[in-house]
Amino acid sequence: QLQLVESGGGWVQPGGSLRLSCARSGSVWAYDVLGWYRQSPGKQREPVATMSPGGVPNYADSVKGRFTISTDNAKNTVTLQMNSLKPEDTAIYYCHSQRFDNQYWGQGTQVTVTS
């Protein structure tokens, strides 16, 4: 079984930055599709950024140019660097891993962007 544990959320003013980290443990596999999703109150969970096993990132249009996803296979971590944060980025952010038809989720970390 794969476990995902997020860290790094918090409060930041508009224009600020936060760095989220996801530690993977247990049944870690190099060919999982890794990513970050977020969910705001009253909205559906949506993908923010994903990384293919080949190292190709993909971003939601709303975060392109501001967020960067990266992975460290030696440390089994997935990181989301978030810059130029906006109030609309406020959400619970979830680390996600997909292995064939199986999906794994972290417990989520709150990101709040407000002045």
C-alpha cells in the first residue's frame, strides 16, 4: 500500500509563495503518475499539476507560469512550488498518485491566500 503525506500548507498574502511537499512511502513505484489536486469549498476537486513517469509536467491553465511540480525519486517526494499566489488559489491541496486503475490520496493540506 502506498502512503502519501503532505506538508507545507499555510497562510500567505496575495503575491506570496508557498512550497508543498508530499512524502511517498510504502509501495513506492517509479512509474506512478504523480500530481497535486485541490478542492475549494463548494467546488469539485480539480487537478493542479501532474508529472508523468517520464518527467513531463502538465499544469492547469489557471496555474501555468506560477506553479512548478517536481519530483525527487531518491527521496520519494513530490513538490509543488507555488508563486504569485492569488486568493482564488485558496483550497485544500492533495497529493495524488495513480497506478493503473488505482488512485492514492494524501490527507490534504490547507492553503489560504488572503490579505
